[in-house]
Amino acid sequence: MKGVPKMARITSRTTHRSLILLGGVAVAALALSACSGGGGSTEDSNTLTLWHYEGEDSAMGKAWDEAIKVFEEETGAKVDFEAKGFEQIRSTASQVLNSDEAPDIMEYNKGNATAGLLASQGLLTDITSAVEENGWADKLAPSLQTTARYSEDGVMGGDAWYGIPNYGEFVTVYYNKQAFADAGLEVPTTYDEFVKVLDAFVAKGITPLAEAGAEYPLGQLWYQLALSKADRSWVDDYQLYKNPVDWNDEPITYATDTLKEYVDAGYISPDVAGMKAEDAGTAFIAGNYPIFVSGSWWYGRFTEEISGYDWGIFNFPGSKLSLGSSGNLWVVPENAKNKDLAYKFIDITLRPEIQAIIGNNGGVPVAANESDITDEKSKELITAFNSILDSDGLSFYPDWPTPTFYDTLVAQLQNLANGSSTPEQVQTGLGDEYESYVSSLRG
């Protein structure tokens, strides 16, 4: 699952940057096509074709724009950048990367069902030698390396490197400080206190949770509820297939039952099944909901767009585990024409000065010098992330186990929210999808 940074029209010195679509942001959809020429001409060999789906005003977008400038100045090569939509790349990557239209480098979602799947299909370059040559592993904490390395079967945590992250991400609880103050409420430190906060808002006629069932946020909340009853071994079983998962165990049953209770209690809008991530995020920006459980990728956008009230974050109460991981990966397609240029660009994005741009604009850098982070609001986010890292709390995302689990999870939780399926039926549907894929891996 990936977030929804603010989108805008982007231009550069070397290419026209198209409107982009990510996680429900309403902009023009583009056909997924490459812009690198054929035939190995001199121009082609001196041009890096780059795809990513971060917004111009996002922390990563700003950092990578600067990285492009540095790259062009230092190499004399040009960057032909095409802004793509998350859903565009997610749904058509296998087809495009299996052709001569593949870019030289692109941003891609991490996890077994995404980067792992492409790696197992031979569509991504094994960049282990480049990692060793450039010392990239030394810049990344061990817990952030898991999603960059895959086995032959595409299971993360393997021996071969197929991507490089240069930011981190995690799911947290955003809250409207003014709304809390008006209701006489404090930031909850236990789960029971969290429920009391939800009840207090409902008693005032306020739906407390900004949510979206047509895309990823509702699945994030479901998984966070499961994590509150889980431990690291459960995460390893669910994500890395260490042991079979019981789809009627305590974490899963608790999560599904509790999410249904949230809908019935009025903690979540009855229209949640039709709401997209952008709907939830902009409703929180507008002050329509006092709480939003979602990713750190919203942080920079909230910093820029929320002007009518003060806001903050807190980690989900009563849970030692949190959704999160390294950020999305720079991957180099196997059919890339200019792999050496791609490695040079990756190396630039890991420099402290580029990492500092991420950290000072609401992102979570992975290789920044702490002294370079001067923005106080950004320090709040980075401190929260580091506290999760320190407790080994990053537990990835619920849709990672299978290539189609994202769509299945969205559909099943929509059915739960609108009452067309019982919690038991939802768990059966999810379990069937999960077990079908895992069984194929086990042979």
C-alpha cells in the first residue's frame, strides 16, 4: 500500500512531466508507455529514462528533482522523466517491463506481491554487485533492507538485492488538536482511552475517523487492529510464510470483528465503502473528521495544506507493532538500456544533502545526517518513526502476501462495511485468497 502525496503538473529542463494519479487523486490518467528511444543511439546512451509517482510538492518529489539536477550536472547526461500513477505502474508493470519500452529506473512498490513478484519473473535486475560496489547496505538499517532483498521465489528478506529504498514510511494516527481541545480530550496512551475518545466524539454527533473503503486506508486500520493482538512471529508467518496462518486466530478475528463494531458504533462513516483515500485525506484537511489513521506520506501534504487548525500525530495506542517499512524502491528493469546511469542516480539520492531535503519537507529519510534536519515539524515525524525502529515494530502492510491481495482485501472490507458479508465470511474470503497463493509457493 502506498500513500497519496499532493499531485501537480510538473515541468523540467529536459522533459515535459505529465499529470499523475496516485491512490485516488483525481487527475488525468496516462497510458503506461516509455519514452526512451530504440536502437541504442548516442542520444539514448546519454539519457536516463526515469519513472516515479511522487508529487512535485512531496518530500520525495522535491528531493528527487534536486537529484535530477545534480545528476545532469555531474554526468552530462539528460534525464527523461515521466511522472506515472501508482495504479498505472502497479497494474501494468509486468507487461511493460517485459518489453523494450522499460525505463532505465523506476519507483516501484516493495513487498512480495509487487517487487518480489517482478524479481521472481526475471523482470528486475539483480543489483547486488552495485550495492556492494557503492556501499549502499552500510547506509540502510537492517530492518529497512528486508524489502529490498528477495529470494528466487520473490519472498522478501532473501539474499539478492533488487531495489534500494531512500526513505521510510509508517502508519500513524493523525489528530486535530483543536477538535480534541474543544471536546476536552487528551491524546490517548492506551487502547481503552482511544475507544473513550471515539465514544466522546460520537456523543457530540461527530464521526471521529476519516476512513476510505474503496482504497487502502480501511485495510490499514484492519491490519493495525490485528497487530495490536499479534507478535513478531505472527508477522513473520503472515508476511514471510514461516508457518501456516490460522484465519480464525485471535489477531485476525479481533481485527475483523472490531472493524465491524467501529462501523456499527458510528466511529466510521456509513458511506465508507465508496470513499477513496483522497476523500478521507481531504476531509481530514478540511477538519471534517478529528482522526485519520494512515501513512507518513500524508505528513508533508498536511503540513502544507492544513491552515485552519493545529494537528499532530501519535502511534496507535496499545500496540507494539505498526504498519511500515522502507519506502518504495528504486528498481532497475532487466531490459533497462542504461543501467550504469541508473546506479549513479540511485547513489545521488542517498547522499546526505538529498536525504536532508526529504527530512525537512515532511518525509522520513534513511541516510540523512541528523544535524541537517532543521524543520521542527519534520523532527516530530522522524522521532516517531525511529521509536518504531528502535522497538523492531515495523510490520509491513496487509496486502503484501499475494499479488492480488490488495484488491481482495479492499473488496472484502467493503462487504464488511456495507453489511453484505459477515466477519466470518470476510475471513474465509481473505483466507482462501491467501492460502491459494501460499500453496502455490510451497508446491
